Amino acid sequence: MEKVRNRAKRWQFFLVLFLFFLSVPALGLDINSATVEELASLPGVGPVLARRIVEYRSRHGPFRRPEDLLKIKGIGPARLARLKPYLEFGLSSSNSPKKISREDSAGGYIYRWVDDRGVVHFTEFPEDIPPRFRSRAQKIPLPVGPEEKSAGGAETGPVSPSSPGFEEPKTDIRGRDLSWYRKEKVRLKNEIARLRAQIEENRQAMRLLHGGSYIARRGVRTKYGIKLGKGPLLRRWAEYKRLRRINQELEKKLSKLEYRLEKGLYREALRAHAPDEVLEFLRKDP
């Protein structure tokens, strides 16, 4: 009876092994002609990574050796070693490398997004962006196209961040430029001045109410204070307590605005990766 059970277990093992090899494509899958579906069936390669391989192949031409796959995000030395036995690197005339023209690259974009720690990420595949960051991702056209000619007539490659002709963006990741930060600082200063004036006005009214001044017998309430001298008769202590509560709320709001003006706006610009001219303005402007 024990022999029968062992024999059944061996047959089960061979059956599982046979089904596994059936699920894996035949050895020698040509990486330069395989479709997304064929690549996705390879061990350790899913639909997302398969699309990256095909996208990279269409933009940069065929793969000539296994190490070329290391340029693709998601493929490291360990995964490459696992894939090597299943791949071939055939080069046909239809797969010969070619330069990408502006028409070929039309519609190509790169996505820029920032995580909770302020780290900037770039990807060509929007599905790689975590769902909660997708609404804030910045869509940037890929800087690829026909080769530009320099002033001397010599051909140069596509413009890249390291190229002399590359112009750094003048806005942060939220699209706010230097003029926006200037206006925001002016708005903060005006709001701080208004709050300080209102708080001081309330303090003067509180002193009159506390001292029993004749002018404090009548008054009209406002949203953030009181106008003394005319209006209905006042309950002095009730109005005094009301003004004290209002001032406490105004002082909290004032402290938040002062912090934003002195430090918060600069830190916000850093997290939003604002241009250097914005950071320099925020450091120097008192």
C-alpha cells in the first residue's frame, strides 16, 4: 500500500512539472519580435514589464545582447539571469535600428510625480504611478525628435537636461512661477497687517469696556470686533468676554500666517521643487 502511495506522489510531481513547462514558452523566444502577450508569459515578466520591453524596443531599436535589458526599469541582474535561457536575440532587417522622428514620437509623454517625502519620480507608464498620486502627476512631452543642427551646421542629438540648449522649467510641479510667489507674499503681508490692526482695535475696546468708559455704554457688534459710541446699550462684561474669544482666534490665525510667510512658504517651494530663482527670492525677501 505504501509503494502505491509513493508511486502516485511521483506521478503527481511529474504531472505538475509537465504542466509548468507547458505554461512557459518554448526555449529561444526572440526578444526582438515577441509580442506583449508572449513576453508576459515568461517567468518573472508580467504585462507591465512586457509593455516596457516592447516600448523600449520600439524607441531604441532591437536588443543586441542580454545586458541591454538592464536598461529597462524592473529588470535587474537576478531577473536577467532567470530570463536568459528563454531568450534569443535575432536581428532581422525589419528590426534594424532607426532614428525616431517627431512623427514617430508624437503622443509620447513622461510623467513626473512627487511622493509624500518630496522625492521626484519619472515614468513613461502612468499605471506605475500610485493611484493617490495620479491626479497630481505632471504630463511632460518626451524630448525626442529630429536631430537639431547647431549654429555651425553640425548635427546634435535630441535636447536633454544635460544639453547646452536645454531650458530649465520656470515653474514648480504645481505650475506656480516666480510671479505667483511674489503675489502670495504680498497677500500674506497684507493679511497679517489687517489682523494685527483688528487685534489692537479689539484690545482698545476691551480696555474701555473694562474701565467703564462712557463711550462704552453703547455699541454695534461686527464680525471681528465692536464699534463703540452709538447703537444699543451693551452688557459690558459679556462684550468683553466676546472680544477676548475673538482675539484668541485671530491670534491663532495670525501666528499661522506669520509662520507661512517666514518659513512655511519656502519649505512648500522646496517640496514642490520650485526653480532656483524662486528659492533665492524667498530666502532674500524679508
